[in-house]
Amino acid sequence: MFMSGCCLPGRFLEMHMYMTSALSKNDMKAIGLQMALDLLAKKEKRDSITGLRTRTQPGRPEWGKVFQKVSEENKGKVHVFYCGAPALAKTIKAQCERFGFNFYKEHF
């Protein structure tokens, strides 16, 4: 699972969570399960995997689209916090540089 957080003015924290080992929403093998999880999340107003209000997305994120969407929201200065594999950190950092976001990597 991958989770990133962005601190945006007016919203303390916006979380983006992905179950990277799961099949994507467009994969026919997983479409029934995804539909059921979407309906359950809408009804319960929380994610059935994490219990949080932020919905866990299946598959790997398309970083360009994720960062573009955050950029288009134009909510002010964006700070991205990352903890995980170094290879992915390079990808996330490059997107942050592309969109002018601050990037912070945590080491545990």
C-alpha cells in the first residue's frame, strides 16, 4: 500500500492512498469487487479497507494525473510527505519539482 499526504491551505491534510498490489479499476477481473467497495464506501462514508474517509484506490497511481489534479485545485503551497522505497522517492520528487511542490522524505 502507498499513501501520500499533501498539506493544503484550508485543508490540513489531503491523503492519497493506493493498494499497489491490487488490480486497477479498469481490470475486468476486479470490476465487480471495485463496484461493491465503491457502493459500501458511499453508504458508510468511509473506506472499508482502512476505515478512513479517504478512499483507497486500487492499482498504481498515474503520478502525472495525481499531481496535475492537485495543482489545478490551486489551493496554495503544497507540501508532499513521502516514506517508502528510494526508487519511488525519485519519481515523487521529480513530480514535485515539475509542479513546484515541496517534497519531504522521511527515513525510518
